[in-house]
Amino acid sequence: MSRLLGTDKLFDLLYKKSFFQSSVPEFKLSSGQVSHFFFDCKKVSLDSEGASLIGEAIFERIKSLPVESVGGLTTGADPIASAVSIISYIKQKPINAFIVRKERKEHGTKQQIEGPLSPGAKLVVVEDVVTTGGSTIRTINILRSEGYIILKVIALMDRLEGGAEKIIAEGIPFEALYTMDDFKNVAS
């Protein structure tokens, strides 16, 4: 049994609402892999209690950094970034949120990155789930191409399938609130 179950409200919510498992590998992941386990973290990041807990947990991990804004690739990062931004304002250390679109807009300002970002801003990238790190690396590359500085990547969940190592290889610190092992220990 996981040391987290019953002692960590956010873990409990993620385990009860976002974690799915099957005896056969039936869940197709964004990486293209098929797995016995699936995490739909939006069921918690869009929940009022879950958003508050996520915002608090991530804010505590970044409040000492010179971070100006937090965000990531839409849609998984959007509620996480908003939650952190709101908590940071309540804690009187405001950190803005930003969104990275999957594709550049074809109309209006034609932006791919939305949010109140100053040139060269120092950012924290958030993710709901990291598997192979592909979407996170893509986000990092988009942000770097626009001149932004990435201080850290924080994920709610690391599936422990090589993504963390790829992010670290980009020269960016990585942290996950939880790992696949935390959930497997409860499920077994």
C-alpha cells in the first residue's frame, strides 16, 4: 500500500478520480503506446478542490524561484497553470499563467503562446502527465524559440517511461508530484 493513500488529499483525489487500470493493455497514450494504466488528470485539475490542492502544491515548489509565469501545452497544462496563478495571487506572490497552442493561430495576432509574457521571461512549464516527454520537449522548444527561459518542469504524474530523463537532458530540472510507482503500489 502506498504511504500516500489516506495521508495526501491530492493523491487520494487523483487515485479515485483520475487513475484507471485494466488487466489488458487497452489505453492508448498520446505517445502512441498502449498501457494497462491511464491517468485523466483533468478530472482533478478541473475539480474545485483538486485545482486548489494542485495550485498549492506546485506554488510551494516554485515560490522561491524567479518565475514570472507558469504554463504549458494546451489542454492538460491549462487548468494547472490557472490554479497556480490564482494561488500565487492569494499568497501575495503573483505568477501569471500562459498557454502554448498546439499550432500557431492562423488569424489575429497569429500567436502560438498566449499570456502576459515579457520578452525573455523566466517560466515554469507544467504538465499533467509525462510519459516519453515528447510533448514537454516540444513545448520547451517552442518557448525557447521565442526567447523564453525555462527554469523548471513540474508534472502531476511521471509514468517513469523516460520522459523525465529527456527533459533533464535538455538542461532543465524536472520534478513530479507523483510517479507511476505511487499508484501501482496502491493498485496491487
